[in-house]
Amino acid sequence: MTRDCEEIKSLLGAWLDGELGASEAAEVRLHLQGCASCLGEKARLEKLQSSLKSVLEAKASQLAFEPFWAGVRQRIAEERPWHARLIDWARAVLSPPRLAWAIPAVIIILLAGLSLEQFFPGWRWALNRSNLAAVESIDGHGFNVALLRESKTKTTVIWLFENHEGEEETSAEPVSGGPAF
Amino acid sequence: MEISEWDLIQKCQKGDVTAYEELAAKYYRRVFMVVLGMLHHQEDAMEVAQETFYRAFKNINRFKGGSSFYTWLYRIAVNLAIDFQRRQKRGVMDFKENMDEVIVETERLGSDPYREVRDRELGERLLAAIDQLTPDHKAVIVMRAVEGLSYKEIGRTLGCSEGTVMSRLHYARKKLQEKLGSYL
């Protein structure tokens, strides 16, 4: 009998909430008809529920709208600093259910990235273009500038040379100025 | 002419704060009740409830009308309250420190003062007892008592199964009954 009562008491909350299946609900109802102890438990649970609602309603009824709204309006008017917004965003994005998906997704992406070489041999070549010597030239301050960069040996050569195209037109003498390093 | 809630929401989505004020006036007490049930401290509850309305306004363009506006609002409130508790652990609030407040309340009592005092004391003790539960247990008990939500709806809001909601509710009620003892 005691065991039955314990089982019934463990179901009482869900029964009061209307969350039990039809057969279990009927079982609880039948038990309550002949058990004073479980009826007392039911009454306590009901009082617990109603007391909580009434105490919260009483407190909320004392809250005036004007001061409440003043606080909300002030928050709306204030522009939050970028770092606070970033934290808010991160909290929203990294909430536990999303995080549960995000972690395996990041692992899969990392593994896929690491195994790309097997499927696309030489794909790194496209990303490592900086290993090749790159030549850029810029006109500036009456000089031509040639830039030779070689990242593998970390060598940069800047080549400045004068533009003698105009002089050639007026002078027959060969240009003697060599490159200046 | 009374403007429908959806019209107000659409105005809010265009940045109309006055329209939002109407929505806030409609729901601020319900949101405050839920948050107060979870946080116990009035000042904390006020702060979190205000933050709820602020966040809701800032993100109102995300509200597409899939649920009721209030459902969307209380989800924000519950999650903020849980987050607040996790970040800021505090002790149990003392019972009525201010004697003047007690006297004023006593003067307001009706025909059965003993019962009223006892009920009020039960209410305060109940809030204090809830304050000692974990944020997740508080959330289920308050959402069930205040909003009368089904286990499915509570589970959807908190991101857990109906079975988890049921076991959390059972545990929370048992703990509250233990704490309140003869007051129930």
C-alpha cells in the first residue's frame, strides 16, 4: 500500500498538470478516491502552485509602468558599445544547443581542410603564391621603382632607376646612370 | 480605434518606440512575474525584465509571428533570468527587514488577518525556497505556475525534453514541500 502511495505521489504533479496518459490518469484518480494520504499530498501541491502564482501576482501588481518603461526607454536610447554588442552576439550564437552542433561542425571543417591535399594534390600551390618572386613597379618622385620580393628566402630588392626617356629625345649620349640599390 | 498587436509589432519593426510602449504596457507585469519568480530579488527582477524589453525591441525584426509575441518575450525573459543567475550567485533574501513595511501591510489586512498573514508568510517563504533551487528547476516551476505552460512548451523554451521537464518539476516540488513543511 505504501509503495503504491509513493508511486501515485510521484505522478500527482504531472496528473495535476494534465500531462499523464489516459490510463495513468485514471489510475491516479481511482487511487485518490480511497487514499487520504495522497489526497493530502494533492492538496499541498495545489496550494504550492496557487500560492506561488498569487504571491507573484501581488508583487507584480505593485509595479508601476512609468518607472519600468523609463528604464527600458533609457536602454533603447543608449547606444551600447561595440564590445558589449559583440558579447551579446557571442552569447546568442554560442548558446548550448547551437554549441552542440557548432563543435562537431568545426571539427569536420578542420578535418576536411587537412585532408584536402589527398583529394586535390597541389592545391596549396594556389595559396602559396607568395613563395614566387613578385615584381611590382610604381612611378613616384621622378623615379621608377621595381620591387622584387621573394618570400622563401625573405629577400626584398628595391630597384630605383631614373626615367631617361625624355632625355633620350634631347641627348644623343647613351644613358650612363645604372640602377641604384 | 484599437490597433492590433501585429500592427504594433510592424510599427516597432520600423523603429517606432511609441508603438513599443503600448506593447510593453500590456506585458510588463507578466514578464516581471516570471522573472521575479526566478530571481526573487525585486531589483534584479526589474533589471532583467527591463533588459528583456530592451533586447526584444532591438531584435524585433527577427520576430516573424511564428508564435505569439508574449511567448517570444517570455522566452527571452526566462533565458536572460537563467543567464543572470548563473553569472550572479546571491544569497537568500531576508524576510521583511523594514518594520514600517510590515505595519503598513498589517493595516491593510481584511476580515481574516491570521489567514492573510499566514498566506503572505507562505508566499515569502515560498519565494525564498525557490531561490535555493537551481536556475533550471526555478524556470520549470515558475513557467508552470505562472504561465500554465505544457511540458512540451516548457521543454521548447528551455531546450530540453518533456521527460526532463517532468523530472525537474517533480524534484523542484518535492524540495519546496520539504522547505515549506507545515506552511502548506
